[in-house]
Amino acid sequence: MRLYDFDGMFDEKLSEYISKNAGKYGEDEWEDIIPKLYQKFGDTKIKSLGKTPREFYAEMTDSDIIRCLKAHLRENVPVSEFLCNEIEGRNLVESLLPMLDKGSSECEYAMNIIGSDDRAIKKYLNILVSTDDTDLKNRCVDLIKEKADLVVNEALEFYGNGVEKEYMCEILSRSVIRDDRIFEILIKEFRGDVENVSMHASYLAAYGDERALPYLLDKIDEEGIPYTEYRELKFAIEALGGEYEKERDFSSDPYYQLISGQTSDVADLFATFTDPKKV
């Protein structure tokens, strides 16, 4: 199968266009112009092909266009937006699902095209618990959260077995299913993980169960909590329909000083992170 680097072709033409129009447009203007030029290029006939980039892909069969995508990835030839758009327009999710098993660039490209389609959510969960790639884990979680109800039982089982417990809490918190098992897990982690109070408070806010209010109110009323935790706890309380109006003094909190403009030297505040002698 002959592969064409349409993005490379466009870049060459773009360089010529920019050179001819040097100084004519500002940086912000170029940011608007370049995407429009790219779309116009998609409808421009390529002499060597006798057709436009969009026509080139539109004429392929479903099986050929999937083969084409795989070949681009295998041969490290840039995948153009025109190819991705053609695949998306045909709704070829079933043909793309096997690519999620590869654990490579094929997997990531398939995820970008499939998105949060119901048919892929359980596969994303399996990728999440089997890969060591943190970025890929986070990408999976973002997609799973959009359809969390589809994997509640699986997420509960993984949590119970101690597998990626933090990710499972994040997923379960996005479920619209009211399940005591989920609530108890989110409360347990909120009360037990003292290093990540803000994160677990956000999970309780996302889950939306008002029964969490007493736990949040007890925690926010503790003396000595940092301002960052206070803010997240207050947000969670309000998200669940509660209120916390008690006046608190955070004037000695470094983060509070920073955002309120009380810290005169921001560099000093973060010196321990930037000075290698203090690491």
C-alpha cells in the first residue's frame, strides 16, 4: 500500500506561504490562518495523485482505510487529520477495537478516534490495570469516567483486590449509580488517606451523595488543616448542598499568602524546590 505524508506536503507549502507573506501577519493571526490553510489543502488536488487528500481516503474501502492507518503507524509516516476524519466519519469502532490490544502507538491512535464509545470502556479498564505507562493510564481514566456506570462492578472488584485503588476511586466517583459499596469506599479513603484529603474530597463532591456532608464538615473544622485542603473541602461541601461559614485564619499558610499577594518574594517560597543544595 502506497502511503502519502500529506502533513509533510502541507508543511512544505506552508513554509513557502509564510516566506512570501513574512511580516504581513502577526503571531495571533497566523494561529487563525494556518488551520484554515490546512482545511483548504484537504480539498486541493495533488498532481501526482490526481485527487485531493480527502478524496484519496474517501475512495478506500473500510478494510483498506484501517490497513492504511496501521501502515502509517508501522512505517512511522505521520497520520493526517484527513485520514482520522475519514475513519471517524465511517463509525469503524468495531474495526478499531482490536488495535486497543496492541499496547503501542496503535492503541493510542485507536483511543483518540474511538473516544468514549460504550464498546471500548471495558477495554480501557483492562489497559489501565495492565500498563505501566502513567500517561496511558490517565488517558484511559479520562475516557472511562465519561461512562463509569458501564464498569462499576469491575472497578469494585479491582478495588477489592487492591488493584489501582486510587484510579478505581476516581472512576467510581463518576458513577451516577447510587450504591452503598461505592459510598463506603469513598468515605473510607477520604478518612484514611491523610496525604490526599483534597483529592478524596473532590471524589465525594463528584459522586454527589449528601451523606458525605457530616464527614466533610468534621474534617474542615479541624485545626491546622492547610488552606489548599480547606478550599477543596469547602467546595465539596457546597457541591453537596451544604454550607460552612466559620471564619478561619490562614494568614500563616504559605499558599494563602501567595494567592492573596502577601508573599513578597515568590522565589523564596519555592526555594526548597529549586535549590539543589536543599533537595
